[in-house]
Amino acid sequence: MEGVSYTHVGFGILAMALALGLLYVYKEPETVPRRTGQVLLEAYLNFVRQLLVDNIGKEGLKYVPLVAALGLFIFFGNLFTLIPGFDAPTANLNTTLALGLIVFLYYNWEGIRKHGLGYIKHFLGPIPWLAPFFFVIEVISHLARPITLALRLFANMRGGTLILAVVTALLISNFITLVISPPVLWFLILIKVLAIFIQTFVFMILTVIYLAGAVAEEAH
């Protein structure tokens, strides 16, 4: 379509390349990690493993590649929002919706794979005679999950990007602003950096929670 920009796709590929490059460079675990990158990557993977074990149990360790990959891609994608003029992939609804759909399809597939037709019991609630009502509510709730995942990440990243762009433009165009606003700009950058980490974690923890709910035995 004329006038439609797809630069976010290129930055999405770059985010994937950065994540894959990091994993390739530090692919060999070390008994005593000495390089900073190795320490950070192993700490991150241990964090993901613990997150899954705490919510699912040891069975959840098989989801480490999915959750870790999502976290790395979203983190690097979020970092691009700090650079004015960059079309960060996570500040584009197409990308965040694709990520939400990946999570949605995967956790439902895992629920069906583990429980078979019994997976439908997750949607029926604890009271048999209210099962039809619970079924409708649960289906709507599950269908909303990829949308809320996408909108939450998109809105936070896009909003922060727009604010930084406005403040940067004011700094460039106005000498008085140039004198007064640097502390404000640094404060906004700090808030933005915190948002990058928080939104990455939120997406990861919700993915883990959805997986835990799909494969849980308690619902049966």
C-alpha cells in the first residue's frame, strides 16, 4: 500500500539479530563466568528458569527457549525506542499483536497437547450448572489475552517514544528549553529505561502465567 512504512520490520529483524548474536557469542556456559556478557546472559537464563519452576514446576523448564527468546526480542526491540527517529518494532502494533498471537496459540496448543479434549474443562468453571455461562466468559477472556498483551506493550513503548521525540525537538529548536530541560530529559530517559525493563518482564510473566494455567492439573 502506498504511504505505508514497514521500517519496523527491519528493526524487528535487527532486534532478532542482536538476540541471536548474543546467544551465539556466549553459547558455551562457563563454570566461572568472567566476561560481563556471559554473566548477564547466564543470570538472565537462570532467572527465566526460576520463573518457570516457581509457576509451573520442573516441567516448565521446557518452555525456557520460548520465554527467554520473547524476553530478549522484546528487550532489544524496546531499546530502539530510546533513539529518536527509529521505528522500534515493539512500538508498532503489528509486531506486538504478532507476539501476543504467538503466546496465545502456543499456550492453547500446549493445553490441548497435554490434556486432549479434557482441556475444555479449563473453560467450564467450578460449578457444573453454570458451565455454559463460565464457558462464554472464559472464551472471551482468552480471546482478549493476545489483544491486551499487544496493546499494553505497544501503548507503553509508543507513548514513551512520542514524549521523548517532543522533548528532543524542543531542546533542538529552543535555546531557553535547551538551558532548562536537560534534567527533565534525563528524567524521562530514566523513566523510559525502567519502562523497557518492566514491560519486558510483564510480557514474560504473563506468558508464564498463561502457560501455567493451560498445563495445570488442578483444573481437572
